[in-house]
Amino acid sequence: MTKTLTSLAALVVIAACSRPGRLVEREPPFTRGPIAEETLRIHVQNDNFMDARLHAIGLGGRHMLGVVGGKQQAVLAIPWDFGGPLRIEINLLVGPTCTTRAIDADPGDTFDVRIEPVFSTSAACS
């Protein structure tokens, strides 16, 4: 009798867990797919000691991305629902400012930005 109840309880648990429509698919780790169709994702590696404030400059104007602390990393995102040129303005707090060259950006794109330890030697700034 105990074996029958144990088997029946196990069967009920398995049936409850296997209901259709309950399957959750996970994104494989270490992928860099788009986070949303109308969003840009920017991976920032700040190798400088100073904090950096970043702005996205596009056809729609200048938009604040965020602040990345000195010697830190961050992933910043901004709504971007059109294709067109993108420039990143990097403003070191208590320091110089730099603007990257224009690159084509489409909704869902992901970019990497590295802020050099010696800001004046950065080849990415125009």
C-alpha cells in the first residue's frame, strides 16, 4: 500500500510539472544577442582612474547613457528605434571630453567602448 501511494504521489508531481506551455527556454550563457529590438546596448570598460559620463549622440539629439566609475565596467542601454549614425561622447569627470567617430547603429545592436588609461592617447576620439 505504501509503495502504491508513493508511486501515485510521484506520478502526480511529474504530471503537474509537465503541463504544456510551462517550458522556459534560457538564453545560452556568454551570448551577446540583442536585448530588445529598439534598444542599443553598450559595454563600457573604463581603464582610466577617473569616472566617465557617457552620452549617445544620434539623429535624435544627445542622450545620457550613464556614468562608469574609474577602473570599472558597465553595460549601458538606450532606446534606439531607428538606423543611423551614432557617436559616443565621453566626458571624464574633472577631466577632458572626447567624442568618438560616427558608426552605423541599428536597433538591437551591441557595441564595446574602452576608455584608455591615458585619455589623450585614445585613437577612437575625433
